[in-house]
Amino acid sequence: MNHQLERGGVLVREGAIVDASVVSSARRPTKTLELLPQDREESEGEPGVTETYSDDAEAAWLRKGNKAYYGYKMHVATES
């Protein structure tokens, strides 16, 4: 790579390379709906639905290129 840069008139003495790889989460981003009992008294309010998502609080949806992933970004850096 350095030879190609030198032929183009660019001389690199030092620098850093950073890579961001994707690590998939072991948990899948599942959506859970819990129905509340319908036999509740009116004083407690209307029956409804409780909505929760994956319990992996550190994982998130991310995009690399045109593809979506659910997991983490792992960053690696090296100096030359």
C-alpha cells in the first residue's frame, strides 16, 4: 500500500488504522406483549397491554453498509 501511495506522490510516515467490526448480540430483539387481566375492577383503570423489548440494554440496532444488525460495534485501532 505504501508503494502505491508513493507512486501517487503521497508519503505516509505514521498513522493509525481504525476498524469497526460488528458483534451480534446473543439475545434477539424480541418484542413481548403482556395482556393485563380483563377482570380488573374499574377503579384500577382500563385493561391494556404492557410492551417490553430485549433485556440486553447495551445492544442496539446498527447499520454497516446496507445491512442492519442487532448487537455491538467493536473498535480496534493500530498505529504504524
